[in-house]
Amino acid sequence: MTPRLPESPTQRISRENELLFFYRGKPFKGLEGDTIATALYSNGVRIFSRSMKYHRPRGLYNLDGYSSHCLVTVDGEPNVRGCATPLRQGMWVTPQNVLGSPRWDLMGLMQFFSFAMPVGFYYKAFHKPSWVWPFAQAVIRRAAGLGRIDPEMPEGVYQNRYYNCEVCIIGGGLAGMEAALAAAEGGVRVILLERRDHLGGDLAYRVTRSNEGIPPYRRAAMLAEAVSACENVTVLLCTSATAIYQSNHVTAVKRGGAGDPYRETYLEVRARSVVVATGAIERPLLFSNNDLPGIMQGSCAHRLARVYGIKPGNRMVVSGCHDGMLEMAADLAELGIEIVAVADGRSSGFDTELISNLHRKGIPFLPGTMARKAIGFKRLKGVQLAPTFGNGRKRWYSCDVLAASAGEAPLSQLLQVAGAKMAYDSAAGQFLPGEFPPGIHAAGKVTAARGEETIAAQGKLAGLMALQDLGLGRTSHIRQVREILDVIEKRPAGRHWTAPPVGSRKCFLCFDEDVTTDQVRDAIDQGFDQSELVKRYTAVGTGPSQSYLSGTNLPLLLADQRGLEPGAVLPTTVRPPVFPTSLAALGGRRYTSSKRTPLHEKQAQLGACFRLTGVWERAGSFADAGLSQEVENVRKNVGFIDVSTLGKFRLFGRDAVKLLNRVYAGNMETVTEGRLKYAAMCNEQGVIIDDGVVTRMGESDYFFTTSSLRAGNTLEWLAFHSKEEDWEAHLVNLTDAMAAVNLAGPRSREVLARLVDADCSNEVFPYMAVRRMKLCGEVDALVMRVGFVGELSFEIHVPASYGAALQDALLDAGKPYCIRPFGLDAQSVLRLEKGHVIIGTDTDNHSTLHDIGLSWAWDRKKAGNQTVGAPALRFTETQKHRQKLVGFTMNEAFRTPSDGSIVVADGTVKGRVTSSRFSPTLGRSIGLALVDPDLAVMGGTLEFYTDGRLNRKGLPEIKTFRGTIVPVPFYDPEGKRLRG
Amino acid sequence: MSFLLTCPNCGPRNIYEFRFGGEVKTRPDENTVSAEDWADYVYLSKNVCGVQKEWWYHAKGCGTWFAVERDTRDNLPVVKEENEG
């Protein structure tokens, strides 16, 4: 690490805290406060990467993540912006797109053949014969590209955050901070987004005072302090806005620092008013070899010295087009860097004070001059300066750093995304955004404002205008600020550079994609004469730095080449995100949320293996028993399953029965107290969407259950139909408030009888009856005699808090009867043996009640309100082409086709298996299938294709099984056990 | 798509909180409707370029259905149609 410059108040490094990191496997030292790029620079690294196409060496160019030169791989994460990523202890940094090292890149030879690789070269050269392309593509992909994804990369933590505020300010420079302070005066919530890790913008590192004011860095610090002191202003640092969408919806990405628990945060801010104060960026100067390491933006050199205490080089030439360059040159001279010459493309319009400053320091100042050629191979050796216009004297200067820029361009991308149109402003020499959507304001350099006082007043005005949007503005204040703005003396901007002085193969318009000015000329010759066309033909502006660097130069260059006025060609359309957003950040935190039933812990104690079904974690099976044991125990003795996941609802109100009649196919007038009614729900296409049981609890008061996964949809469905008719019916979702257990098996009555005082005999409590009972003498329970699994069974509903106690009580009472729990897997076999369908498994988006044999559940003659989809049920009843649900047994008893296997006849697909299981009770495989009507014949044979393992050629070996259509239910067709 | 919708209970909210419930349509007489007319009612939407009345459900909020008029060209302004929950 080379020694840093003496301490200065603008520096943001901590000299006491050295950080160790690794670059190309070797240890390096940096300081806390460094970015990866500045730490490497201070260690003498000058070549950071190789360019995409020609493998040209590239060095430090920008410090805000706007150039692709400093992309590196960090701890396995590719394409990290080295210049905007804070250094952390122990970072493992590797360069990208090089064979060897950036300094000795074996692919570096590519640049000597660049003459042979025009735009579209690859596509034009390797497409004939067509078999060449896949090979060529593989080679090109390896040579051209960015970082590689490391599949072993440890997963980072990413998150999403959502904010609401009245005023959102983007950019924490002078204008942004003034706007925040003005808006905060209104007492509203203000959010300030700043892309750097500190407030202040360019003021934060500038020391040259203008007129009699305080030094800019002092002013920035005072403002930042004032902003932080405002309780209603939230400052989000390291946060780059990515877009402004409709209704002032701002999206942004926040990068996590060393102490943050997350790597990146994607955030959305919903504001009522937005102030864009994003500032400006230096646009690159176009000249021969303008990409050599050692050539950088003026602000980059300035910040290296003032923020990081690093000397950009020893001998420096400056070629600029705006006052910031003149100020930087004088300031760096102050820090002991030899400034060989300062060229300015303008011939008028400079700040005279800055020029006399240069003269005082004895620095040669060359107005109307700019860099035209740079020489050097791996690093800059010298620069030729020549007059901007006409042929004047050319001078060579030897140097190791050249700060070059063609003036400033507004960072107006966010405004463009929000809908602002760009137009060329010849006075400012910039493309400026105009006509903002309502509620959006701009202030500062993004509007080409110049001078601290103008920018400050503009910021204040924008803050006040934002308040005015909220109805809080004071017109007197606004008038005052406008008066201040009017009084400030405006200097002419001077004549700006709009065209490159020279064309050359190595004059790069777009560094990312290695597009030169010559190639743009070729593109124009081939008819691509608009920005959008050139962009698509040459790929200019499509790289990692988007159009930040090439966006202004492209239309200006095109206009110049075509002999038009500077504004005649417009920049390309800007699309979000205007700052790269990783997919991981958009994805946010990776978590699966699931619900657990009140019996969860108790079921786990019994060895339950849980799995996620919908939102619920449910016991699939129990570890100590096999599937067939669980099934057999229900058939022979008694078992119980946790069915707390069933949707459970209370519906009451004057129009409750009307609503039930509307959503359920049966006649709900016939539902009585003490009795259960099976009910099916259809949509407007007559397709069955849910089923369950309904009972009446009192006058216009009903209780009903839905299948486990439908509770949320049912709520929505009933609420809609109630609202559509404007009925008075109130729905209470009791799903999570109640635990439920299905106690099933021939001995279940005996178990229940031990828990309740009531008479449970078949005469008093028959099938499809429902009773309120007291369990163990104290717990209120609703007990329903249902039969999903095809045995005598009781569904016991208790308040959720008693769920765990209920399991204990059942295990205790059932001990003499060999009670054991069963899971979803066993239930799925049991219900299949009984031929009971699961909606959504044995039915699909086309299955009507008629198709699955549930026509009886529809009462077409019921008085009052018709069922949803009644017309569709009527029309589909007689349709001949509909697939039907049939039951089958396998011809080979132990073959089971997998669920979803296709049914094939005469070489065409005629249906599919919806569920198929081996039935321990029947000793053979059984199943349900949805098949075409011509196959749905009792006793008919079905042929199933089921995919087997892949063979050597990688193709699946298809196996065919046969089954025979038989009547359903497979088990206990008369239902004696159910009703016994 | 990031516009605001005003829920009669909760006020202006991000559109992601809502579920679109389709255009407000008049159900034909279910006893006399022909198959063609019923299919038109179930499957066809007008998709007007302009103001249309439609159903929205505050799924990630209070669970209220409400009908609003929305201009499909710019999603603005969203005029509140009904006020009860």
C-alpha cells in the first residue's frame, strides 16, 4: 500500500483500521472506508479488467459504479462494481474476463485484430454453414463476457422493504438536502435516498470556496447534520433509485455494508410527491485511445485524492469542458500533484476566478483545446492536445494520468422513466428532461443548474413545491425563493463540445461493448442512422453501465456525422431499472411460511413425518408404522387423524340461507339442526370447486366445512356473492379457531363413548348426524358422524386450545382398542378404497358435477336462488363428449401407475389417472381416472402409459400397464360399515 | 402496474393488495338463458379502452369486495363507487 496523502477533513478513510483482502490470491491491505477499487489503486493496481470484445486493458474510470471497468468477482459473486462496493475484511477478489491476469491477459492479442472484427462480425462470419455456429458460439462466449456464476457461491441474505411517505427525495447532494429541509418544515414524512454512503454529493469533497462563502465540504456537513436532526426525515444511504412508476412509486436498491445483515435490499417507496435531485455525470471525451488505463473522469481523480487520500498519479493532464475540471486541477496541484496542463474545450464561459487560481499556481491553461490522442500500451504515457475547432497547433505532453471529460450530462434517467421527454438545450449544451408528470419535481444539476446558490435555491423550491402538492405549500415562501433564483447572476455556459475532433479505430464511444466511433460511422453508412437503430446494431449502451456514459455522446455523434444540428437526433429510450438490480434482491428473503395445527407438537411426539400441503404442515405418515398398518388399523380397530386444517365457517344473518343456496348446488332449505348435509360448490362453468358438509345451528345460523386448501378461496367466493346481491350474511372464519380430529374405525364408537356422557348409539346418533357434546365433562365439542374414510367415524371439533388435550384423551380412551394415529397417506388410500373424490385431485378445471358422478348433489328444482353455474350444469348434463371419472383395478395386482399417468387407446391420449394406490384391504392396486366417454364403459380395459427410468439414450422407457373399469366404491359398496 | 386503488374501508392502497374480480356484468336470467348467451356471460369481457366498472377484492387487507370505475388507459383517476364494507 503506497502512503496516503496527508489527512484532510474531506477524507472518509480510517487510517487506524487496516483491512486485509485478497486479490488474485495474494494478500493486500486497504483501509476502512475504501472501496475495492480505491484499495486496489492504492496498492498500485492500474489495470482492473479487460474489455468485452477486444480484451483491451481497462483501469479506474468512475467511482460511482457507472463504468464496467471495475467489475470484479467478490467471494464468488460475479460482476460486483468494485468502485462502489466498500472493502471488507477478508474479501476474496478476482478479476474477470481475463486469461491469466489483467496485466498479462493472453486474450489481449485480440485488440490487434480488431480491424478484422467489425460490428456484428461474429454473427456475419460464423452463420454459414449453419453447423459452424454452435461451435463458434462456444468459443466466443468464452472469450467475450463478464463474470461467471459460481454454483458453489454461499447464499446471501436479501430482503424487500416497503415505505410510505409524503415526499420522497432522490439524491442527497446540495439540492436534495435543501429540498428535504424545506419539505421537513411542513411536518410531513420525508424519505431521502442517496446512492453514496454519505450525504453531500460533490460538495462533500470540494474545498474551494466560491466567493466569500464557507468551503463546500463544510456546507455539506452542516446541511447533512441539519437533515439528520429532522425527526421526520428518513435518510437511506447506499441506495440507488431504479425507477419511478405511476402514482409516484419509487423503487430502489440498497447495498448492505460491512455491518448490515443483508447483502442487498430492494425497496419500494410510495410517496405523494417526488423530488429528483440526482445531479449530473461527466460524459466521456472522444479521442484516440480514450480507454487507456490512466484516463479517468475528473471527479474520479478529485475524489481519489480528496476522499480516499490517494494520489491519482504523478504527472497529470486535464482536458475538460466544465468548471469542475478547473477547480479539480487547482485543488490537486495544492495536494502536490504535478498538473502539466489544463485544456478546456470551451473558449468562453469559464469561471474567471478558477482560471486566475490556475495562473497563480503556474499551471498552463489552454482554452479551446482538448485531448485528441493518447499513447501508451498498458498504461497512459502521453497525451496530444489540439484546438477544439479547426487545425491549430498540436502539443504533446507526457503524463501518467489524464482527467478527461466532455462536460456534464444530467442524470435524468429516473425522470425519463417517469415520462419526461428529452430535448436538446443549446444554451446548456445538454439534453434536458422536460414536462414532468404531476407530483414530480427536479432540482440541481439534473436540470443543468450551475453554481451553489442556484442549486440550493432550486432544491428549496422543489421541496416547497412538493409541499404544495400536499396542500401545505405557502405561496409566499415559493415566491421568495423564486425571487432569489431570479436575482442570481447567470453566466453563459460557453460553447460546448458536441462532436469528436477526430475519428479513429480506438476512439471508444461505448467502453462496455467496445464500440468505436468508426463503427458508428459504418452503421450510419448501412442505414442505421437513429440512436435506437445504432444501439441495436452495434450494442452501444447495452452493457453494464447502461447508457450512463454513452447516452449523450451517441445522439450528438450521430447528428454530427450526419451533418445535422446537435439536437436533431434524440437519445435512446430509458427503461427501468436504471440501476442494476439483482434478481436475488427482487426475490427478497427466502422463507416458506406455513401453518401448524393445534395438534402439531402432539403429533410430532407420535413420530409424525410432516409435509407441506398448501399453507399447512400436515402429518403424512407416522414413523413407527407402515402405511398398510395405519390403513389396516382403521379398518379393523380405530385410528384418528388431525383434520384441523379443514375450512370451518359460521354463517349467520337474515340472508344466510339465500347465500348458501347460491353457492352450493343442493337445496339448503332442507338443512336442519342436528343433521349434516353433504354439499358441493360449483363455479359459473358448472365445474366443482369445493365440497363439505353444512349444518344448521339456529335461526339463520349455519356451520359448514370446506376442504383443507379452500378456506381462503371460500371466504372470497361467499363474500363476493353476498356483496353482489347485497345480502345480509356474515361469515366468520373459524378455521384457525377450532381443532378437529377424525376418529375412525369399527371401535370408534366405544372410544367416543368413554369420553362423553351422551348416548352414541346408532339409533340416537346416526350417520350424518351432528351433536353438541361435552368431552371429558367440560370441553364443548361439535361431533359429526361423517364417513370420508369409509368406516364408522366421528369428526370431533373443539376449540383450538383443547386440540392437544383432545389427542391425549383419545389415546388414553382408545388404548384398549389399539388406537393409533394415521396420516394423509393412509387417509388417501382409505378414501380411495371408498371411492371418495378429492376436489382438485380427482377433478380438474373441466369436471362438472355430472362428470364425477355427483349429479345427485344438485337440486335443479329448488325454490329461491339458483346455484352459481346452474345454467352450465343444465347444458353440460347431456353433453356426450365429456371426460368421466371411472374407478379401475389393476390387472396385475401389485402394479400401480403413478398419479397423472396417461390413458392411451388407439395411439392417442384418452385421459389420465387422477389417483392410484395399492389397497391393503383389497390386496390389489386400485385407482380413479378421468377418461374419454367412449372408454368409460363398465368392465372395459384401460391402458396406462407410465414413464419409467431413462434409458441409455436419455429417453424415458415407457411402460404400459392394464386395468379394468369396475364399479365404485371398491370397498363396502353398500355403505354398511359407514352407517353401522 | 403500480397504481393506487381506494378501498372503501382502508383508503388508498397499493394495487398489489387487491385481486381483480372482473368487469361488473349483469347476470342473465338463469332459467331462460341459452347456452350461447351463458357462455358469452361467463367468458367474454368488454375490455373497453376507457372507463369501466369492475370488481376488486382487498385480498391482502380487509377482505372487502367493492366495485369501482377505472380508466383503463391510465388507471387514473380511480373513482370510489361504493362506500359500505
